[in-house]
Amino acid sequence: MAATDHSPSSYDPNPPTRVRLHKALSRGRQITQQEASDELGVSKRHVRDVVKTLREEGVPVQEAFEDRRRVYYLEPGDWHSEAITLDIPERQLLTLLVATQAARPTLSPTPLAEDLDAASASLEEALGGRVVSFIPAFESERWHFNRATSVDIDPEVFWALKRAIADRHPVYIDYYSASRGAWSQDRKIDPLMFAVRRGAWLCVAYCHERDATIDFNQVGIEQVDVAEEEHFTPPSGYNRDEYFEGRFGALAGGDAHDVVLRIDDELAPYFERKLYHPTQEVSAVEEGIEVTFQVQGLDEIASFVLSWGPGVEVRSPDSLRHRVAVEARAVAKQYS
């Protein structure tokens, strides 16, 4: 079903009063009742009736009082841009449509998911019978992407961090660290970017407590207070594109290691046709293949090795070999 369109009209040369007011509010304006009355040429009482009508139509008009004046506005998430026209080939239009399908699993834990569904429906409706090489309404039946496994993120946390990243404001958070099993209160961080690693939505931030750039799982953030009077500069040496290099999975930190694995013949094809890490190298050895990785930290590569069972053996480093052996014995003991 196509989403209801509450966007202000851009085509009617004599739009209704409610459309004119909606359009003004949708541009981010805060309009007093007197200003609306003057600009629309109606009484202040009629302005109140127009606002009521907009709300009944699903437009979330907000109001506040400033210096004893009634002010109407929309939250930033409810603003509308001017109409956008794309003049691109149909294959690129198809790519955009498929991209909305592919993005759903990643965005599903976030408040962006609902807006994506609405945007996808609007795109399908806008394309309608205007394309000939594909049928927009049928494309959703031809693609399947698995939903992310993350727990849903608190919308207030998500949007507060999003605004802080955009405006470079530090924030104070209450954060639960699953690895330490402990809470930290009023922890000051400078949020730098969002990232998705192995289905987990992270906020990469400079932590003033640790004096380091680290990852915070957004699921563990319970409270966000934005220091709007402060601004930060990204730490020296921080590079968004290089930040995750050397990481095997979602976790940051740890020393660099050269990991060598021996893979049985039965499992060799999986490593020969799939890249599990940017540094992965494969070479033939007796009874299988040898795979090498250059990684930071051993936590996630240990879990990765254990997930393959006896068909994957750690050759080096010895610390990883010992760790996998201890965990494997513990699992065997639990089921013996």
C-alpha cells in the first residue's frame, strides 16, 4: 500500500490555506499565530482551525509559547524538501528501488526503518507506469534480504546521537558495557560516526574517560544529553575510512596479530570463494589450504575459528591456539 502523501503541494497556483501553511512549516520555519494570520490573509481564529485540520490529516504541527505569543512549527524529521526530479536511466532507477530493499535489514533496528518503507512506497508510486523495463510493484517479490539481528534502538538515543554527530556536539551518556558487565554514568564522548558491524549498530566516538576513539553499541546507550553549548574537533589521526582496517568483526581494540589457520579440504572451497577479511590470503598446503589474516585483537577471530569446528586449526599465534583449545574443552565438558 502506498504511503499517504502529506507533502505540501508545489503545483497548484492557488493552493488552499492549509497547504500554504504546511509548506511554510515544512521549510523549517517557526511561525507565530499573528504572522500566519498576516501571510495567509485570514483571522487568527481561522489559523487555529487550519492547524486543527492539518493535525487531523496527520501533519504533526507543534506549538509553543514564546513571549506570550503562540508559535507553530514542525520537528526537523517532519520537514519536506523541495520537489526533486531525477533524470537518470531506468537501470539506475531499478538500482535505487532494489537499494531500498537491501537497506531494510540494516536499518530495521533503527527509527529510519519506517521512513525507508514510506520512501520506498513513494518511489514505487512515483515510478508507476513511467518505466518500461521493469514493473516497480513487482520488484519487492524478486529480492530477499535477511533482517538484521540487532535489538531495536531507542529512537531518542538514535536521533540525539545523529544530531550531535552532524553538529559536532559532545554528549554525556549512560552506557552499559556488555564485555565488562557494568554501567558508566554521565560518560562524556565526542560522537564521530555511525557504523554497522556484524549486525550491530555502533557509534564510533572519542571517549574522554579512556582518552581513545572506541565503539559504543547503541543498544547499550540508555541516556543521551547533548552539550549544545560545546563543540569538538575530531582527534588527531582519526580517519573514517581507515578506522576499521585490521578489524575482524565489530569489536575495536587489541594488539595486531598475524593469524594462520589450516583449513581441511572439505571446508577449503568456502575460503577460496569468500573473503572473510580484507587481509585474507590463501595458499595450498598438504591436506587442505592455509589461510592467513592480519587482525587487531583475538576475541572475534577466536569465535570465528570455533564456529567452524575441527575442520579449522589454528597454526599461530600460540596465544590464539591456546585460547581456542581451552574454550573447546570447556564446551566439550559441558556436553559430556
